[in-house]
Amino acid sequence: MHLKLITLGLIVILASCEALKPKKVDTRNVPVNAQERARKNINEGRGTNLGDLLGRKGSTNYEFSTSNPMWRASLELLDFLPLTTVDYSGGMIITDWYSENNSNESIKITVRFLDNQIRSNSLKVIVHKKNCVTVNNCKIDLLNNSAIANELQVSIIKKAARFQKEDKNKKK
């Protein structure tokens, strides 16, 4: 019985609360266009958009993997390797361990995209090398600034530049 009275009392109190009641709006002062209405709300401090929070203003150009020359160039150059992770939104391509002719040496390549611009500092290529004496006895080394990583990075940038040039010529 007491629980019913308390619940009823809470409902009455909350129903009389001004903050919970919808405000009456004069439709003559509200823009009909949704974008204008959203802009008005933002200007009045009643909302924001995600682009403003992230520091991006006015850009609605979304780039997909097929339109990104760096991404396309990387996939084309690594197409002979088995891929374990291909994540465009995360900006990462990771190959599986690869060896020629079942040798005891194998490599694994990771390409990380830091930016969509075609520059040397827009991607990072990491190469791991695995040497196995037996199946259970393997040593994995990180090859920092290796010739393979540098050559692959230069090749990706050159191919991406060619793709970008071809794309610009197609648009003309």
C-alpha cells in the first residue's frame, strides 16, 4: 500500500515539473528546412554536430578504399602475400607469414596508414623476420629501417602517385 502511494506521489511530482513538459514552439519562427533548423539549434547552443567536435568543419567528402590511391597501391603491391588483416577504417594491412619454397625464413609485413596524402610520412611499413631452426624453435626479429621496408614504402608512394595522376586525367 505504501509503495503505491509513494509511486503515485512521484508521478504527480514529476508530471508537474516544468523541465519535463514539452515547450510550446511558434512554428513561424522555426525553419522548415532540416539543415537550417539544425544550424539554428547549433547557433542557439542546443546541439552540435560531430564534425565540429572533431575540428572538421564543412567537409562531407568521404573517401573509400577504392578511391584512396595509397590504399590501392598497397594492396596491389602486396597481392602476392596472404593477408590476415585488411582494415580500411583502422588504416592497417597486415600480411600472414610468407616464405618462398618452404624455407626456414619467413617475413610478415604491416602497413599502417597515418594520412591519406601521398607522402613518405603518411605510411609506416614494419617488417618482421622469422627464423626457424625447427617448427617449435623460432626467433622473430623486427627489421627497423630495413631495405625491404624502405623499398616497399617507396614503391607504394610511386604507385599511389601514378594512380592519383590517372584519376585526375580521368576526371578531365
